[in-house]
Amino acid sequence: MHIRQAVRTDLENLLDLYRHLMPEDRRPSKTQAETVFDAFLKYDGSGIFLGEIDSQLVASCTLVVVPNLTRAGTPYGLIENVVTHTDFRRRGLGKMILDAATEIAWQQGCYKVMLLTGSTRSDAINFYHQAGFEQTKTGFQKRRIPRRA
């Protein structure tokens, strides 16, 4: 698998791959996706990592490098949107994409890399353990409830 960072022309294929992460998710318009992607590029050291086999996008994850005033000003990494195409799972590709993102985080000086999963499936939890992540924190989230007109 060839791993590289996403560029704007990858958006259509990336959004197709995200269907394997959340099939029910509403897709942004092309303009909206381009605006979000351009804004994302402003986060120094961050990237959307793509894994390709024979020019087909088969895996991806997003790394955000977060500036930090604790730990002597050392940043940390946050990984989100980890996905492998359903036809390519259980081949080690997800671990490879996570390893690539983690290596970039280390190169950016991050002292840790975190990720959260909403999955409670044991195979998903085991995947993250096998990729070198430890369950050391308790995660919380707060979501905005959309207003109805």
C-alpha cells in the first residue's frame, strides 16, 4: 500500500471511502468539501493520510496536530476518521495508515497521539490495541442538538 497525504483533487474519492466508515452520513457538497479541506490545510503539521493500492483509495485517517501550552509547549496529535474499505479489511492496512500518521505526529514533536472510537465492538477495540494504542483515558463528548424550525 502506498501512503501519502491527501490533496484537494482526492476529495471525491475520499468522500466515497468515508461511506465505509458511516454509510448513513450525509455527504457535503463539492464546494463545502473544498472549503473544509482548504481550512484544514491551515493546521500546521496536520494531514489526511490516504492509503492506495493500484490507484484505489483503500484506507485513510486524519491527524490534527494541536498546539499546547502544557508539557513545555509540546503539541499533541489527535487521530480521527480511521477507515478501511470493507473489501480490504483484515490485511493490516488500517494499522499501516495509523503508523504513518503517528510517525508524522512524532516528527511534528507531539508528545502523544490520541484517538477516540464510538465503537463498542471488541474487534474494533482489539484493532486499536494491536495498532499500539492503550486505553488510558475516559472519553467524553458533547454534541449540539440541531434545532428544528
